[in-house]
Amino acid sequence: MTPIILLAVGLSGAMCVLAFALATHALPFFLGLAAFRLAFAWGAGWMVAGIAGVAAAILSFALFVYLREVLRSSTAKLVLAIVYAAPAAVAGYALVHGVIGAAPLSEPVKQFLCLASGGFAGLSAVARLATPD
């Protein structure tokens, strides 16, 4: 029984690390998801809506890369990184809220942990994106 518990804890930790690493690119994911839902609501099939979502995600990431290369001001690059990484804070908050949602903690403690996680994810995403090349 103990190896299974240790495996579950290890895998949970690995999934959290993976989620925080992927949270950096939450904006293209959210835009792709929004484009998918919009295309599907307009009557497109699953395949066409999926293509529209993937295209929107790729275009948003390409726009970020283009603006990062074109902008000369470090302040403008920092603002771009903050705008790009803002959904990472939301993703970090939602991740911890989902993980500790059923935990027997008081509501202020849950909110503190969720906000701290969202702030950590947002700041790590900004730090990762705003580093000069």
C-alpha cells in the first residue's frame, strides 16, 4: 500500500510541475478553446472547429513571437510578457482550487493558497517570458 501512496504523491507532484510549466502558454490555449467554441456554436463540425481552434492558438503564439522580436523597448517587452502570462495566473489559481477543493480547510486558507499559487504561476511565467535573449 505504501508504494502506491508514494507513487500517487510523486505523480501528483509531477503533474503540478508540468501544469506550471505549461501555464506559461495558457493564452494560446484559451484563445484556441474560445475559437473552437465560437466556430462550433456557429454550426461548424467538430473537425472544422478543431482546425479553427488550433489555427487561432498558433496565430496567437506567432503574434507573441513576432512582437517580442520587433519590439525594442524592454518596457514594452515586459508589458507584452505580462499580458501574455496573465492567463497563467488564472490557470495556477484554478489548478490549486481544483486540487484542494475537497480538502477540509477553511475558506480563507483555501483562497490564500489559490491566490498564492496563481501569483506564483503568473510571476514565473512573466519571468520566463521577459528574460532577454
